[in-house]
Amino acid sequence: MILFRLSHGLVAALVLLTTGVAQGDDRRPPRSGLEFVAPGLRQLQEDEFANPGMLWVMRGNQLWREPAGAANKSCADCHGKEAPENAGAAAGYPRFDAARGRPVNLESRINLCRTEEMRAPPLAYESEPLLALTAYFRHAARSQSMVADDSGAMTAVVARGRQVFEQRRGAFDLACRHCHELNVGKSLREERISEGQSNGFPTYRVSWQTLVSLHRRFQACDTAVSAEPLALGHDDYVALEAYLARRGTGLAIETPAVRR
Amino acid sequence: MSRRRPPWGAALAAGVAALSVGALAETFDVREPSLAPYRIEGTGIARPLTGRAGDPARGRAIARARTGGHCILCHAMPIPEEPAHGDTGPDLAGVGDRLSGAEIRLRIVNPKYVLAESMMPAYYRIEGLHRVAAGRPLLGAEDVEDLVAYLATLKGR
């Protein structure tokens, strides 16, 4: 009898344990990278007038209204004078583009508008105008919660992103999760490791004195573990972006964040 | 058991099994193209990769350099002239009391033999890695021996 009760208790405990583990990372609320930065950087990020990333946001505001391409149309011609009317949309990328049968992130969405609606050449990834437009759009969605489309065709994309997040790589043989899940809050010399959330992107990097896209950050982390970085806009980086959006759902968008 | 060239997974499983039970019966030789072969016996690699003892002063420099082993990225070490040391790995002060030279050598060569899920890079390994830029290990055999010699001096914290 005692044995029976014991094993019963054990089973219950095991069930609790396993469900706890299974739901573990879904239940723990995500934490913004802002919680891990030095106080000086936090101040710089939160002061709209001092935040260096705001230069790109302002430039994006201009570009939003500037006609371009053979169609001589501006973004504002189709989407309204103020980006905030579209703010909800910026919070939800990447999303699945049914017509093209692939996921698109904000950068490629902007370029699709240029090539197809404005009949203008696409902007290069990481070029100043593309960073400016992305930052302007995401800034307009500031304080809104990140949302992730992980239904339908996006389910497979998010699953692929998770695989990439967990795949060891490079001579250092580390996956994203080794730093951003298993060692959050610890330090690699002067760098304090955050959860690697994407809610502040594009982000102003003080050490590089420029705004950087999320994919540029992926490349930097890949390079740090001596892995061959993927091309900006690579399918696996878009998948990673979708997984991070899923993982960070509920975090407030903080673009442009300021980091070391 | 002794294998000339164990397939990576098998070697890993054997190594992990052997070391986690602490049984010293397992022995196997690891051969990778263009790396000096070595033999894992029990919890360590007894024979220096170069066949001779390393230079501790050079080992200290390698532990510290960003372009060398850069061990202080993850470990606190008694190297006070470097400002920030990482803390994702254990403090290595006193490691010479805790581990033998053979055990230290195995942990630098490939810590995954000790702990498959380890966060620590294997410094003397090429095979079985994903998307690596260079076709050479993080450190050469001589560098590993210099580090082993240096870490063995870290006693009595």
C-alpha cells in the first residue's frame, strides 16, 4: 500500500515535472535586452532627443513621403501620410506571403513594394535608406506588443527557426541557445548576455556607431563563434527572425534600441 | 576497447559513458586528418600531444589573448592585469589542485568527451563541426600543451 502510494506520488511528481519542462519556455515571460544593459545606455535609449537611432527614424519619415521609381509613387501614396496607420503591421513580421509562397520580413516587404508598386530598384540590405525605413516603421509600432504569425505555413518556418537556434555552429561549436537560454545574465568578459530578443531592432550599436539590422546582429553572433555567417536576408535568418518573434511575443517594441 | 578511428558519435558516446561512470577501462585513439592522434584513457589524455611538456608562461599568454585561447572570455583566472573575466565557466583558480594534467588536457582538447552538452569549445578538433570558417583547430598541439602546463600551476587559491 505504502509502495502503491509512493509510486503514485512519484508518477504525479513526474507528470508535473515533465509538463513543467515542456511548457517551461512558453510560460516564463520574455525579458527585453534593455534589462541587461548598463544604466547609461538605458538613459540614451529612453531619451528620444539623445537616442542616436532617432536620426534614422527621422530620415525614414522623409523617405516615407518621397516619390520614387517609374511609378513616381511614395509609400505614403498607398499607406497614408503617417506610418502609425500601419503600425500594427510592423509588429507582426515576418509573415507568410501567400502569393509568393514564402515568408517575408519587413525589409523584403519594403523592397516588394518598391519593385512591384513603385517600380523602383530594391534597396540593398543594410543600406542607409532600408535601415531608415525599417526603423521608421518599427518605431511607429513602439510600445505595441510583438506578435508572431506561427499559424498555417508559418508553423514550419518557426520550427525551422528553432532548429537553427539550437544547431551548434562554428569552431566554438555553440548554438544561440547556449548563450541566450542557458547563460542569460552571465558575462562573456565585458558583455552581459541577454535573451537575444529582437524587440529593439534595428538597434543602434555604440561600438559600431551605426544602426544595425537584426540579420547583421545574427552575423555578428555567428562570427563571434567562428562560424561562417549567412547572407543578410538568407532563408535561415528569416526563419530565425520568425522564431525570435514567437519567443518574444508580448515584449514591447523598443526600436531604436541602444546597445554596446 | 580500443578503436583505431572511432566514428565521432560512437567515440563521444563511449567517452561520455566511460567518464560519467568514472570507469578507467575505456581507452580509444582519436585520429583526425591533419591533427596529431591522441589516446583517451579513462578521465584524461596522459601523453602530451607534442610528446613533451609545455611552457607555462606562454600558456598564460594564450589564456589571456583574444586571438589565442581567450579562456578568460568564459573563466575567471588569476590574470589580474585583464579587467573583465567571463563567468559562464567555473573559476579556474585552483584547477591544478582539482584536476590532473591528463584531465586538464582532455578538457581543452575536447570537453564534449566529459560532458556532451558542454558550452566549452573543443580546442583541438576539426571533424563534426557545422559551418566552420577555417579548416584548422582553434589551437595547435603546442598551444594546448602550454595551456596544460600553465593550468597545472594554478594551485592553492
